[in-house]
Amino acid sequence: MAPADKSKMQLLATRFGTLRLAVAAIGLVLIGAASAALVAGAGGGARHGKNVVSLDANGTQVAANGTGALAGIGDSEARQSYAQTRANAPKHAKARAPRSNTASMATGISPGAPSDAEVKRELKQLERGGPGAPGGRAILLPNGQAEAPVNAPGVVARVIAGGNAIANFPYIWGGGHGSWQDNGYDCSGSVSYALAAGGLLKSPLTSGSFESWGDPGPGKWITIEASGGHVYMYVAGLRFDTSGRSGPLGTRWSTLIRSNAGFVARHPPGL
């Protein structure tokens, strides 16, 4: 083969080798992108919000990572929970402890039966047509409080009253788990407090524990929506939720419906 032909062949081989390297590089980039997409999509479907990551009194884990990093995909309104560490939360007086109840276990269901006097008083109110919201649905008042419907069972009215007591309290990580009397409450602490006010719960539960609490499915008056990292509930048609609030001291009550994807519906027996 002539020297000129050898030079041409070497040049073609060099160019061909470069092309192969370029194609290989492009392939690696595409494989890397696909792998990243698979990793990002792993565990898709019912992904839970993670509002309660630490029940630590100081919320040190949360302070290091921030709300957005822990919010997850399941809770689309997590950023509107305005979660605070105990040290950074707005100053607020402590709530009173919910009234005593007859729950037989620390996390058990209490019948929450009203006293004879309460029954007589409620019957008189029904005869007079008030006080209370007309119809079978609670109403949200301009001050952020909820008003129970006139035909609501006494238990439901007390749950609403309990929710009203802490409606505008700050969201504090772990709030309401060390004591009923606290300056702020996280999502599960808030739901636990309101249920305890109705005589339905003796000790606070975490959001994940609510996934197996009570009876499955929606209730007539109270429906709890729970996941491994967030919990909220509907009481007489109103939503009680630490997410989706208007600000750090915004009410937990809302008339807005949110997605229940990734949450398990539970309800107190008979309610």
C-alpha cells in the first residue's frame, strides 16, 4: 500500500474512533439521565407528606433541614403550615387541657357520652332552634372559629369546641405531644387535642398511628385523613388542618377541599 493510502486509512481510523467515543459519551449521558429519573420516581404513587419528622422538643432536625426539604409530595400545602421550632415560634399562651374523658386505653376510643345535664341542654337548644349552625354542616365564622350545626351530636360539638380552642395556635414541631397544655401544636397534636376534647382520645397520637385508629373509611360526622407523615380531619363538613393556613397564626379551620391522595380515611366508631 502506498504511503499516501496508509495516511488516508490512519486518518479515517482516527476519525471513526473519535465518532465512536462521541456516541459512547452520548449514551452514557442518556443512561445517567434515565437512572436519575428512575431514582426520582422510586416510591411513586401514594407518597406521604412528612410534616412530622421529629417529636423532638427543640425541633433540631427540622431547623437543620427546613420545612420545604421535609414536606414531601403527598402534602401539597405543607409550605402553608408555617411550621416553627419551639424557639422560633410566635409567642402564644398555653392552651387549657381538654376535659377529662373515659378512654379505657392510652390510645383507645372513648364513647365520649355526654352527661344527663348536657343531653337536656342540647335538647332544649334543638327545641329553640339554636344556638348552632342550621342544617347538618358546621360553618366557618369570620373570626376563624367553627360553629357546630344544631343537630350535631354532643361529641361532635365538643370536638369542634376543642378545635376552636387551638385553631390559631402556632404550628410547633412536636407540639401537643409532651403535654396537652402547650403553646403550639403540630398536625397530629392538633387533631389529637380536638378529639380529646370530645372524649374520644386520652393521649396524643402521631400521624402514622391514626392510619389504624378507629374504624376504616369516612364517617358521618368526623373523617380523619392520615398518612405516615401528616394527618388532618373533616368535622361536620369543615376541614381541620395545619396545612393550607393563611399565616403562622391562621386558623386551622377551612371550607376548602384538598387532595386525599396517599391518605387513609378513618373515623370514630358511630360518628
